[in-house]
Amino acid sequence: MKHVARRPSIRVVAAPLLACLLGLTAFAATSDGSAPGVPWDASTPLTWDLFRCAPPADAVHRSEAAAIHMTIRWNASYSVTSNGGGWTGHVTSVAVTNTMEPSLSWVVPGKGDGRILRHEQAHFDLNEVYRRKLEILLPCLRAQSGSKQGAIDGLDATLHRQADEILEQLQAAQARYDAESGHGNDPSGQARWEARIAKWLLNPAAAP
């Protein structure tokens, strides 16, 4: 997992940090030049025609019949103000997106049934939980320093540290979901996780 930070001016930082799930096991980063993905939408669930990547050669021997590739990107803008004895940096806006990448997601022909699709949808839903968590927590961050640049650097570091922590939590949650649902092959485990994710979508701060 890595991030790319750009600071186009003293006032604004654009910092997209990417968390992707490929093969349901490994997280990797994509570049800003990647093709646009399909945004999460509660009214538009996943369909198998969105899994457009050819499966790997050894897919028939794997425990999973499909793999979804997802990306979370965040972008925060902030400003610094003088507080008399120093400077305070505060976030002015945050944009966070959660997308599914069709060109990197695959399903083994003949194995894409409704049960597996529900499992993949829950992976996407779980990503959405942590997208919302980022959207809630990042705007609350502040940093103080005796200099303007110190406030900028401090807030930039704080933003990335908080985002890293939340995305690490997401990675751990995705791994637990796969393990406890048996990649969707354990109906009771799958049902427990779907119920859990539904509650977290309503209250993202409750997600571990």
C-alpha cells in the first residue's frame, strides 16, 4: 500500500491514497492515470458483466471463484490561519471515493452464481463502510505550529497517518470477512458478515 501526495499550493494538498483488493487477498495501489472505476451505489448492485478481466491461468485451482478489485481515493484540502502566537491548520474539504475496477476484476466462467456475487458485493459494501469512516474522521483533524509551514506539514502528516490507520483497518476487516465467511462458502458466516456490514454502513464509526 502506498500513497501519492501533491501540494500544488501552500493552501491545498491533494493526496489520493489508494487501497485496492485484488484476488480478495492482496492490497496494491493504482496510479492516478488508471481507468475510471464504477462507484459504489446502494441502488445499483454488482452484476457479473462488470467482472471483465480474464481470470488467471490457475484460477480453477484457487479457493475463490471470483476476485473483485476496488479502489478508495481520498483528497483533502486545507488552510492555515494565524492564531496570534502561531498557526493552525485545519481541513476545509474532503472527497473520498470507493470504486470497483471492472478491468481488474474477474470470475471463472461457469462458476459465477448468485452466492458468489453476494460475497463480492459484501466486499464492495465493506469498502464503502471505511470510505464513509474516512469522510467522517478526516475533516476533524487539526495541527498547530509556530510557523505557517510547520502547520501545513503537521496537518499533511496527520492526514496521511489517520488515512493509513483507517485503510489498514479496512485491510484487516476484508481479510477477516474472507476467513470467517469461507470466501462465501459458509452460509452462516456470510450471513453474519452481511448483517454486520449493514449496521456499519449506517454507523461507520462503529466499524473496528
